Amino acid sequence: MTPELSIEGVSKTYPGGVRALDGVTLRIPAGMFGLLGPNGAGKSTLMRTIATLQEPDSGRITFGDIDVLKQKDAVRRALGYLPQEFGVYPKVSALEMLDHFAVLKGIVDARRRKETVEAILQRTNLWDVRKRRLGGFSGGMRQRFGIAQALLGNPTLIIVDEPTAGLDPAERLRFNNLLSEIGENVVVILSTHIVEDVSDLCSRMAIIAGGRVLQSGDPARTIDALRGRVWKKIIARDQLAAVQAEHTVISTRLVGGRTSIHVVAPGRPDASFEEVPPGLEDVYFSTLHDAGPQDAGGRAA
Amino acid sequence: MLARIAWFEIRYQIRQPLFWIAFVLYFFFTFMAITTDAVQIGGSIGSVNRNAPYVIMQILLVMTVLGTFLTTAFVSTSVHRDYETRADAIFFSLPLRKSDYLFGRFLGALVVALLVYMGVVAGVIVGSRMPWLEAERVGPFLATPYVYGTLAFVIPNLLIFGALFFAIATLTRSLMYTYSGVVVLFMGWGISRLLLQDLDDRWYAALIDPFGGAAFRLVSRYWTVAEKNTGLSPFTGELLASRLAWLALGGLALGLTWARFAFSAEGAGRERRATATDDVPAPARPAAPATAIQATQAAAAPATQVFGTATSWRQFLRLVRMEATGAVRGVPFIIMLMFGLLNFVISIGLLERIYGTPVHPVTYLIIEAIDGTFGLFAFLILVFYAGDMIWRDRNLRLSEMVDALPVPTWVFWASKLAALVVLLVVMLGATMVVGIGVQASRGFVHPDILLYLKGLFLVQGIPYLFLAALCVFLQVVLNQKFTGWIAATVIYLASELSPLVRLEHHLYRFGSAPESPYSDMNQYGHFVQPLLWFYLYWGCVSVILVGVAHLLWIRGTEPGRAMRLRIARGRLTAPATAFMALALGGALATGGYVFYNTNILNHYLPTKTRLDRMAEFEKKYRQYENLEHPRITDVQADVDIRPAERSVDVRGHYTLRNKTDKPIPVLHLYLSPEMTVRRLEIPGARLEMEDKDYGYRIYRFDQPMAPGATLLVSFDLTRSYHGFVNNGAPTDLVYNGTFFTNLDYFPHIGYSKQLELDDPNERRRRGLPPVQRLPKLDDATARMSNYLTSEADWVHYDTTVSTSSDQIALAPGYLQREWTENGRRYFHYSMDAPILDYFAYLSARWVVKRDSWNGVAIEVYYHPGHTYNVDRMIDATKKSLDYFTKNFGPYQYRQVRILEFPRYASFAESFPNTIPFSESIGFIARLDDKPDSIDYVFYVTAHEVAHQWWSHQVMGGNVQGCTLLSETMAQYSALMVMEKEYGRDTMRRFLRYELDRYLSGRGTERIEELPLMLVENQQYIHYRKGSLAMYALRDYVGEEPLNRALAAYVAAVKFQEPPYTYTREFLDYVKQAVPADRQSILDDLFRNITLYDNRAKVASWTKRDDGKYVVSLQVTAAKFRADGQGKETAETLDDWIDIGVFGDQELKGSSQGKLLSLEKHHIDHADETFTVVVGEEPRKAGIDPLNKLIDRNPENNVTNVTAGAAPATTTVVKTSG
């Protein structure tokens, strides 16, 4: 039975006055959990806090019966963490580096370690390049190396922070496949600002912005909640301001030089709008829109 | 465009804090140097004006040396900045010419650096106007020295180093390489310092020193105080050559930069290129099919994690290995290690040379050389890597990943600390291997491995552990790499410099401990105990520092200050608290014990406070200086030395006699406050005053002591050392090699002038009148005492000395009886004739070598293993006895003993028939490999044996010139014996050293230079000039006539009772040997300070029909008289000077050719031409070619003789041949 991660009222204000987390409360059961939010929403702060790298000002986090904020060593033993940005020793090969990490993960038995490292290299598709210097790795290879080290030692709490940012579509696909293989029985938190990653991979999710959880739950259910309320219209660019003044525009996107907008309304605003089946993206943007003057600008894949 | 880029650069850099920090620092540092003695730039300036041109030039020069790092910073950032801020792509796409960009930046950076030096100029100008300066030490303002210094040193050095570092920075784009370049230049500087010590290598020294410092030292080496106060160095010779050579190198570097610099973003940067090519996407592979995934996942399952202490240790070891191998393989480490080793190896080549003669590369010298040359590199490596290791994961953005791993926090810092220790061990191991290699390459195949381990890894190595701990602490606490580096450097500099402001205690000078010199005789001896306690103390402090680093260690995202403290509190678990408490307790306990030893068991006196005490003593008791006292006529003493306890008992009695014609009412006694008085009996007198602090006592006789009356004073004293001291542990009473004299261990009658402060500046500062070094020559009262002591004339001496059973104890005199009692050895020595009241006691485990000469027993007592030169000493003793008895008169004793003592001091000293001789000057001299090396063992031995005549027979009265009668005459005597043994060519080279040391000695004179006849115990005069003057006199007069006169003098004055002889009397005898027409040489040599400037201008030869060669030589001559400050006035020439011609080299490697002709000519014109006929083809010719006269440019006395027509004659033609 895999424990559940529970976050209660976690707040964090940086010395500069930025309120990164504002009473975040979440329950994260086993399975893939998507943490969705714009840049600067507090995702990374939350992730780092769970990964024992940062102290919140207040709040409580437990992982099963581990008090994450106090029993850091216990958390670290269960943890696999892939930070948003990370570097490597450029002159060391993937094999050596993973072996090194494996020791630090507590896999001290040499034979076991070798098996484990080799298996991970196979699994992350790095076997062929295992002897290459890490400095020569491409972005995608590097991300796979990152997840490889995170998976060492069969962690039960896996945190991956924006893993697909900057990857080309093929690498992103490959990476997501890798993530999806991770067992159902562990807690996996995937933080991202790419909606598709969540809809592709996650059984549960939360939307976070301005340090607060705006919404959480099953992606399918949140989409259902919006069904019949999302309307689309193609307009000229100079009309946007006028439409925004009149309707709740949640997203805009350029299509062939013209602007396609999504509007949320209980009923069809007028005949020029057509109903569209909502996606997670609409959930995301409407949630952000509801939350207030956030940068909800039409960012989409 | 170039100007605009330069201007942009100037404006940019001037706004940076670095510029202002540097400017203020430079100003402040200079200001302090000018206004105080606490800060010195380029060494103490003695009595020279505080703003003398010499001082200004020196400060500007030294500041450019210190400023190298600054220049580097300005210049390298001017290019580096663009790469670091990734602005290069923008700049390189602008329509700029490469040369504009490069040289504009360069010029701008240079101007900024130059502006910093204006801080130095301002510091001198403002500083020399401060009201608290002594008016007599401030000269008028002169603009020229500033201009000169700026043009000769500041600007060339900026250009040179700027260009070199600019080239390295631009071409490698690596700060590490740039700073490595700085280190290389400093090595050049260091090596030139060593080469300067050797006369023949000075030209190389001038060229190798990239800063021009060695060249400046060379051109100004013989400056007197007067010249330093007024003169500018001529911009010629070594100085010009050095500046031009280095400027050319700088120009080359700039040219290379321009040629090789690729003006594009894909420039020559190595790292850049590497990533650019490697950054290709991985070969696209299709996603693995689902089945394969299942399979691999299954295989991945069984990873067993084990946690606990054992795992932590495994992780620790793994991280240590990772950190250490990474660093050891890294370029910076290898470069620094190589430089350090190179610097060390070069220094060994110049190890402890005396008169250019080397010593055997014994292990302790190698270890000391490592300390002196490698230390800086070890420091740099540790400081650099501490920062590098602690910051690498964060700089590579790896820390988030690593910090979230299940590794205890202590493992992180401990592994880095341990990796630093590994680096240290690797470095020291490398120096040890190289050291052994160097020893082997010089045929010294008995390296003392154990001593290497002790001296290198423990004594030198342990303090580096403290440094490593400090660096880790600073990096963690300050949490900024550069700040951490700078803080470590500042802390070390501060503990290095704090003695200047009376803060000398090692308890607060980080990682420091008392000096612990090694001696083969005494090994580390009594220095081990303080070292141990100080190391324990600093070890505890280091543990505290590391503990704090643990608490504040940043794991994960950097928290704010408050959060850091919260985390630290969280880490302060019970074991951590206990650990810290233990360390704190340890530090307090060991620190307390150290304090108890240094400040309670012993007096802690900073050097300056010690000077204060000396001044205080003088102020209190100098009033009694001229009081008449009875004199000692008999000394009997029983001395018990206990080497293992470092204690000694002195029981004995003096017989005093009132030699005056008046009754004496009081008796003043001085006893070193270190001595404990158990009993002190003066019959018929009562103690009127006792000053325990200074050891001064006044007794009053119940009945004044009548003229001719005698008195028996008996005493029972003891001295023992308790615990240890902070600095300057006494080295007179040691486990093996005890050596002390009656000066510190016996009671003294009357006020002792020897305890006075002699530095005129230190005296002035403490309100003391100017020192009177010696009474005037014609002070007849003063001559009623000899210059050694006013307490006695000649005394009867008898002593019994005992020591531990394994040692021999010695004192002057003949052994009467030797016995063992209570497990101690006793020796009874007695003198059969009166001696001077100065005697020594020694005790050590010696081997004795015995020989004899005409019934005189010769014995050398030496440390087992120090056999290298024992036979040479015996040989020198025999030859000296032979020459001196033949020429000066009979030897008064039946034995000569030479006794080796530890190298804590390096001198030899002559007591009656007993000569203590330091381990470091002769016992390990290496004289076998070069036939023409100067045998200073022979020289020192002959000098000391000569003192048996010139001191122990002829003793001067306590007036000016007295040391001429001992030291100068001992020099002359030694020179004569040496010349017989080694020939005139060797003497010539020896005298070149004497000339050099005399001339440079003049520049350090603190009061005034005096003519030889009036010498006031000035070593550069009575030894160095004495050698030259007596050798020249011998040359004019002839050896036999001179020695006849000297023998007559010895016969007349030996063992004389007051009044004692003086130099007037001496010259009266010498005068008789000088031909009537050449009496003026006595004026030149003894009565005045005379200098010559003789030069050979042109010389050519033609062959005569009879096969002989006619040499025509054009010379100029000049003669000066100098006053006490070195101010010269021209003197009319009326001199007999050598004109000489040399042929082919006689010996391969000999510096001078065969002497074909040498004859004295009367010279009375500045320019003269001589014609000399010689039988062989001439090579060189010159005036005073053997440098018998005192000439500041002895090198130009000789010139090459070219074939061809004789040059046109000038003023006078004289022919000889």
C-alpha cells in the first residue's frame, strides 16, 4: 500500500516579499498527479518544499506517516527528484554518474548497484550512450538522464519539475512515455505549464497560480464541469478588445492570421459563437481567468 | 573608434566598486607606510627620509608588484565580461574593427589601473605632510621621483602585465589560466630575489624579475642615506635592459593577441568549442515497444537501498574520491603544483649559500626550502579548491539533485574537507618525492624519511588542516565564493601582519604557532611541546568552525538569514550540541593551558613592549653608567647543567678589587631577571635597593671599600624554563647543544651598556637621547676599560661544570679532572693564565676528533654525522697557528677546541682556547665539488683562531676603532692564511664579496658611517671594509714589513692592563712599515672614507717585431671622500694604482685570465693612457683590475683588448713594460 502525500496549509513568503505559496492544501494519492500553473505560480517552490530542499514558513506536509518537514532523511530515502533545471559534471560519463548517484541513494552493494544502473540505463534508453561524456548530451538525453537518476532505488515519491520544457516534440513524446511507465503504485508529481502533458499522463491534477491552489481533482471531471459552456469565435484582431469587454474570453489563439477566441458563458452569447467541446486547456484558462488578473495569455501547445 | 571604446571602458570600470576599493586601499596603505613604521612597503627604510625619492620609487615599484592581481582583474575583465555576460555575440556583430575593439578595451583598462596608482602618489604626498612626523625625517616635496617612478615602473609594468594577461585572457578565455600567468611572473620575481644573493648571477636576476625590482635593487644597491634622500637611479644598465626586454615581451603578447583573436562568437574559447560540437541531438530512436518496457521495468525492480552509518561512510568515501580525483586531475591543481615544485627546486639550487658556496642538501634544509617556497602554492590551492568544491554543484546546477539524495548533511562538508586533506597530502607527498630526488641528484643519498614525515606532514602539514577548515567555514558562512576566498586571504595576512601592531600572540593569529626550527643536534627539541599545544588548540577551534559550517550548511534552495538560523537550530541535535560543546571545551582548555604557559608561567612580551622595557631600564639606571666599581679579578664557578630539564645552577664567587685610588661606597649588581637568586652574599654590605623586574640591585658598604682592598662575592643562582612561551623560545638551554655565556647567567657589576636599545628611531620614539655607540677615540677615561666589559680586566678562571651522563660539558680552560657522581658527569677546567672576563658553557652529545700541532692539542667536538668538514677545520687550525705564531708572536695556550652548537644562531665565536662554531656555518658546507669555491669553513676557522691573538692577547680600550684591533685584524690574519692555501685568484673573488657587503652595508647605516680607524662596532666596516683596507695595505707595504710591524705591536700591548691600546697606537706601529712617500694611504684607508671610480675605457694591442704585444689602455680615474651620511666630495688624485693586462684563461671556468702584467702607476689625472708590453696575446686590460680599491662599479675596471691601431693619445702618456 503506497502512502498518500498530504499537504496542508503550506505558505512561503520569500525575503523579497514575494508570496510564493499561500495556504496550499492538497492530497496526492498514488498515481500521476499533474501540477499545472503559469510561470511563477509557485509550482517549483512547492516541489522543492516537498523534496526537502526548502522550508515553508508554515504548514504541514506528510507522506504516509513521514513528517516531510521534520523527517527529511526519511523523505529523501523514498524520493526521486528531477529538478526543473539541473547540470551535470561535463566530463563524466552517464554510467559513472549514475553509479555515483546510486551510491548516494544508498545502493551500496556493488553487484546490485551495477544491475540497477544498467537496468535504468536500458529503461531510459541511454544504454548506447552510457559511456559518453554528459557534457555532450543533447537536451532530451539530459532529461532522460535526469529521470534515470530520479528512478534509482525504486522511489515511492517521485517529483518531476517541468521535465519537458524545451524539448522538441519527439523527445517530449519519448519522455512522456517514460513517465507513463512509472508504476501506478507510487506518488508521481509532475509539474508543468504544458496542459497537454497533464491531459496525456495524469489521473489527477491541480491548478496553481499566485501561490494558491485554484482547482484540483480528476482532469476528466473538471472538463465535464465545463461542458456546454465554452464557445468559440473567429474574429479580426482589432475586435479583440471589444469582445473582451463584453465576454469572458479565456483564451485567444492565432489561426491563419485571424484570432480564434474561447469564451465561457452559461449559454451561447450570440449566433456568431459556436459551441466547442471543452478541453483541459479550457479548464486551465478559465480557472486562471476566474482567479483574477493573472497572465492568462493564450499560451498553448 | 578606438578612443570611444577606451572611453567606454574607462567609464564602465571607474563605476565598478573594484576601482574605488583599490584606490582607497592603495591610498591608505601608502599613507600608513609613510606615516608609521607599522606598515612597511619594500622593507624598513631605516634612517632615510620618509618621503625620500628612493622611498617613493620603492613604494611605486612594490605597489606595482602587489598590483599585478589588480591589473589582471581590470584587463582580463575587460574582455572576459563580454563572455560572461554573453554579450560577445552582440559586440561581435557590431561594425567594429578587431583592433579597435581589442586595443580600445586594453587601453581603457590600463588607464583605469594607472588611476589607481594615483592613490599611491596621493598617499605619499598627503602622508608626508602629517604633523606627527618627525620633522628631521621629512624632505622637501619633489615632483621628479613620482614622475620617474611612474615612468620607470608603473607604466611599463602596467603595459607588460596588462599585455600578457590580456593575451592570456583573450586567447584562453579562462580566468584560471590568467591567474596562473600571474603566478608564473611571481616565480620570476622570487627566483630573481634568490639570484641576487649571488654576485655572479645578478644580471640574470635583473632580467628574470618581470617587475624591474631586481634591476632597481642592483642600480641602487650601494646608495648611502644621502643618496637615497636625493638621488634618482640612472635609467641605464640593468634597469634599462630589464624594462626593454619585458616591454618587448609585452608587445609580442599584444601582437599575438591581435593576430590570433577571432572576432566572432565562435572564437578561440576552448569550452565554447567543445559544447558547440557536442551539442548535436542524440540519434533519434523510436520509442521502445511496450513489451520491451515491461521487460526492463521488471529488471529494474530489485535495487536494495541500505541506510545507516555504514552507508554514510561509503557515501563519504565515494564523495571524497570524486572530489579529490576531480581536483587532482584538474588543470589548476596541476599548474599550481608544478609551479610550486619548480619554485622549490630552483630555490634549492641557491640553498644557504655563503660567499657563493653551497651546503649539503640535508633533509631539514630541504624541508625548510619547501616551507619557504611551496607554502604560498599550498595556500592558494587549498583556498581555491575549498571554494571550488563547495560551490561546484551549485555552479553546475547540480545541487538540487544532489541535495535531495538520502545522504546525511555531514557527509557533504566532511567529504569536501577530506578531499582538501587528500590534496594536501598529494602536494606534500609530491614535494617530498621531488625533495628526495633533488637530494639524490646532488649525490646526497641519505634522505631522512622520518624527518620528512615529521617536518613536512606534521609540523608544516597540520596548519594547512586548520586553513582547510577555515576555508570551508568561510565559504559556508559567507555563502559567496569570491568573498570566501578574499576573507581567507585577509585572515591569513592579518595574522601575518598583526605583530606590527603588537598583536603577537598565536592564540588569536589563526592557525599559527611558535616557530619551531630544526637542528640536527637538538632536533625539534623543546619546540615540540608548544607546537603540540598550539596545534591542539587550533585543532579544537577548527572543529568548532567545521561544526558551525555543519549547522549553516546550505542544502537545497538558499534560505534567507532568519531561515538559515532556524535550520541551524534544527540541526543542533543532542549529539551535535554535545560535539560542539566538547570542541568548545577543548578549545578553552587547550587555549587556557597555552595561556597559562605563555602568560602566567612566562612573561608574554610583544617585541615592541620588550623595547619599551629596555628603554625603561635605561631611563632608570643609566645615571649610574660612570660609577666606579671594584673589578673582578677571580672567577670560580660550579655550573650544573640539566639538559633534560632545561635548567642550570650557577654557584660561585668573584674576587673583586678596588683598582681605583678612591674608596668605593656602593656596589651595583645586575642579574638577568630570568635568574632566580638563592643566595647572594656581599660581605660588609647591605642591600639598599632591589628592582626585581629589571634585576638591578644596589648594595652599600658599611665601610667604603678602600683602594686596593679585595672582596669575595659569592652567589648561588638557578635558571629553569617553565612551560613554554609564545615566541622566541630561548635556545641556550636545550636537550642537546646547550650554549650560554656569563653574559646572561652570571652577576654583573654595574650598569651594563649592552642592554641598551641601539636603534636610533626606536630610541627617539621612546624619548631616549641619541645613542652613543662608543666613547670618542681620545677619551682617555674610557680606555681604562676594555671594550668587552668594564667589570674586569684579566681574570683568573676556574670552573667545574657538570651535565647529564650522556653529554660532555665544556668551558674554557684545561681539563683538570673528569669524574662521574650521582649519575652525572663532572669536568673541572682551569686556566693557568688570566683571561678576559668572558666565558662560555656548552653541553652536548658530541663525537671528538683530536689532532695536534707543535704540542698544541686540537680537538673538534661535533655532532655525529657532521663529519664533512671536520678535517678541514683541523687543517685550517694548524695552518693558522703556523702563520700566526710565525708572524704575530707565540700562541698563549696549549689547546684549541672547536665545539659545534645548534643552528639556532649562525656564528662562530672565540673564547680563550675554545671556539663554539655553529652547526649552520661550516659543518654542512659543501666544498668538494667545485675546486674554486670559497672555502668559508677554512676562512671562519682561521678568523676565530686569529682572535686568540686579536682579542685574547691584544684587547682594545672601550673607544672608537676598538673592533679594528680584533675583528679587522682577525679578518686580515684569516685572509693571509687563506691566500697561502687558495691563491690570489680566490682571494680576489672573496674580496669582491667583501666589497659588495661593505658597499651595501653603507646604505643600511642608521647613524653615520665612520672611517675604519673610528669604527663603532659597525660590522660592514670592521669586517668588510677591514678586509679590503688591510689587503690593500699589504699590497702597498708588502706582507713581511707589515707583519713585522704588527708583531711589534702585539708584543708591546698584549695582556695589557688599563689603559688599553687604541687605533692611534696601532697606526703608529703600522706607519713604520709604510714607505715615507706613501704615507697618505693610511689617510685613505684608515682615517677617511675613500671611494674610487676607476674605469677602463678602451684598450687595443699591436704586435711588435720582437713578437711582443703592445697594449694601449685608456682609463679614467676619480677619487672621493665621503662624510658620515655618504655625501661625497672630489679628492685630488695622487695615487698609486694597479694597471694590469690579462691573457687567456688559465683554468677552465676561472673568471679571469692569466695575469700578464700588473704594476702600480702614479695617477694624478682623471684621464690617462698607458702602454704596456706583454709577452702573450692580451685579452683584457684595466685599472685596478683586481679590485683592491673601493670602487662602486668594480666591473668596469677591466675592458676587452681589441686588435688594431692604438687609439689617439689624450692627456698624458706613460710607458712601461
